[in-house]
Amino acid sequence: MARLAAFMFEVHQPRRIRPLSPRSLLERMRGGPRASYDAALDGEVLRRVASKCYLPALRILEEAARDGFRFSLSVSGIWLEQAESLGPELVGAARSAVGAGAELVAQPYYHGVSPLLGDLDEMEEQVRLQAGRVGAALGGRPAAAEATEMLYNDEIAASLARAGFDLVLTEGAERVLGWRSPNYLYRSPAGPAVLMRNYRLSDDVAFRFSDRSWDQYPLTADKYASWIAASPGDVVFIAMDIETFGEHHWRETGILEFLSALPRELEAAGVEAVGISEVPSRLSPAGEVSVPPWDTLSWADVEKDASAWAGSREQRMALALYEEVGAYARAVGGELLTHWRYLGVSDNFYYMSGKRGPSGEVHDYFSPYKDPLAAYTSYLHSLMSLYADVLRAYARDVGAHAWRLRTPRSTSFIARTPRGDVALRGLEDLRRCALECPSSIAEHLSRGDVQSWVRHVLLWDELAEELDSASGSGDPAGEAASLLARHR
């Protein structure tokens, strides 16, 4: 029976996009990217949830931590930004909880979709940003990491390991575990240890606590502690949104009293609440868990996959366009890159879901829009407006920005080489290929393929014209490589 329990509470609020209307269009035209966000709604939600949930729940957890109860907080960077805007009380409550013994968990700063897109360089950058920024603000340093919404596959695990984390968190889905229990520590083929959420016990609190039709209602702290103690395995990993305590389930349901009583009931049941970082030092991995990229896990919906954000045609179209804009936004950098990252918050795509049934009800509960189509059209307008801003900035100094451009696979140049097809994502890749595979690049230059890519994707007309001239030389690939070197 399990004698260890690890608790993690997710702390996140998105920047919501204003619903599409003539007024929002006009204000976006006048005010630029910042006018895309519904700042009034964001402030209203944060103040309400701070009063109902964040402050009372964090105070309860701080008090429990001072008595030895260990737990973890996974705090998004954009939650921290909004919390700081309310004044010192909310951030102070989180800092006090960490000071009393709570651990921090790393996650992408913008709680974004980069792991879903396979954009792992972006994910690593955001994870490092969150670890530094949130760690400095709250007084801790994360020792474990999760991708947004516990998105997970072997490549994500390897990326988080490169970012410096030896422990990665994800969902304990049956389709991956099979007959095995989530209540053990596992290891990824990429190296890091993997702790998998017991979603049934987590959801007993997160979703079923106030459900009067549930056959286990009412759920008391002693009953719940006994369930954890009776669970087979080594460690029970419980994770849920911190909004569970006072926002999703109101104070009147007894949820805050439940949270307050749980630490002592766990102790009475012989269960030790440990920090997530302690688990690898206390337990050895029971085996390996491998998740290929085409079977990515998450903690969302009954499917526990990527369909919460990429299950519909509209979601996939929005994701593809978001990825396309990102190449230019990263090349330009600065404030426009920040706004692109805000638009990548996973919630924006979650609202577009057209799912029905229990999962659809949860999507509808969180969405500020009247329906998924309104979420999609509002998002698309904001993204296209940002795209125009980014391209204007890019075009002002295309010669400099083009060298920083790293295209997604969909707009990369595919060079046919003796070694097979090679995706060239930018000018440096093109220059290298011209030196290493001159006959292939010469053939592409003779057909105008390279020039077309430079003109229509890199948007550098002058360079395309110079490459046209190089294509007629005696050594077109060598001339192209020299030309590119001169432009660097």
C-alpha cells in the first residue's frame, strides 16, 4: 500500500482575447497588440478568484506546510504577471507558502502550445524563463518540470532534461501504462524520472467533490486519506488546479475545510506527504514508460491526449497559422515576440473545442465566448492583426531579420540531396547545404526553387534577384554560398 503522497497545485490564469466586434476591431487598430486582450475581464476574474480561492487556499497550505505537510505549486509566468498587478498581497501569499516549505515546479512561462507543436526549443526557453522569473519572485527554484497541461512524450521528456530537470510530470493514462499502476516512479527512455498523476483520485476532488449524485458524496478528508493509504504502489501523485479550492467548488461546499483537514488525516492514515523533488531520492524507478510523439499524453479531457487543443479542424488551422507567425515573430523579437507568446496560451485553443459530453461541458465552463466559433474567429483576427504588425517590422530590416528566421517544417525549403530530403529552415542551412551538396543546390537554383523560397517565405526580393544571377554562373552553388556569406 502507498505510504507516500505527492501533491501539486496548478496556478494559472490566461490573458483572454476580446470577442470580435466592430468596437474591438477599432480599438485594436488604434491601440496595437495590447488592445487585443480583455484586460477588464482578466482583472475581474483574478480579483474574484483571489478572494474566493487563492488567498484562503494559500493560507491554509502555508499553515499546513509549517506543520510539515509538503506540496508543490506549478505557477505560470502570466499568472505571476497578473498577480503582481493586484498589489503585494497575492504574490506575498504564494511567497509565504514557498517560504514555509512548498516546492515550485517548472512549466512553460506562457503556458503555451509550443510542446504541442513540437517546438521544443521554444518550450525550453519558456521553461527556463519561468524557472528564473517565478523562482526569483516566490523564493524557490524548481526541481521538477511539466510541459503545458502535462503534455508529454519521449521528445518532450528529452527536452525538459536538456533544460536541466531530472524529474518530469505527466498523466497516468491507461493506454500508456496498460496493466501497470501510476503509483510508481518510472523512467523515460530519454533519461529523466517520470512521475505520473493518479487522475482518478485527483478528479475525485477536482471534479466530483460537490457532485451530490456521486455515490461517494460527501467526500470527507478522512475518507480521502484512507483511499490514498489503501492504494497499491509506492507513491500517489495528486495534481489539480488550485482553483478547485473555492472557485470550482465554492466555499459553501466545505472544500476549504476539506483542504485544511487533509494533512492531519493523511498523517493519521500513515501517509507521508512529500515534495515532488523528494520522490526520486526515496524510490527507484519501477520500469520505463515510452510515449511516441504521435501518442502524446496530457491531463485534459477523458481522452488524455492533445485533442483538447488540436481535435477540430479550426483548432488545427489556428495552430498552423500560429506556428507560421512565430517564425517571423522570433526573428523580429522584442514586444511583438511577447505578444505572439501571449497568443500561444493553450487556453485560447481550448476555447475553440467543439467537444460534447462531459469534456465539452468543462470546455464551456472555462470559455468566455458564446461558442467555439466565436472563440476561433476572435482568435484568428487577433493573430492576423499581429501577423501584419510582425511583417511590417520584419520588412523594415529584412536583411538582418532573415538571418534569424527559422521556419517551421511546413514552410522550410526541402532540398533533394544524395543523402535524401533535407529540410532547410533558414539561410544558414541553405549556405551550408550549398557547400556540402553543391550539385543539389545548383539544380534547385536552375529551376528557381531557391529563389522562390527566398522571395515568398524569407521575403527578401533583392537576395532572390542576386541568386537568379548566380544560377547562371559556372559554379552556381559556390557563387550562392559566397553571396550568402557576404550578406551575413
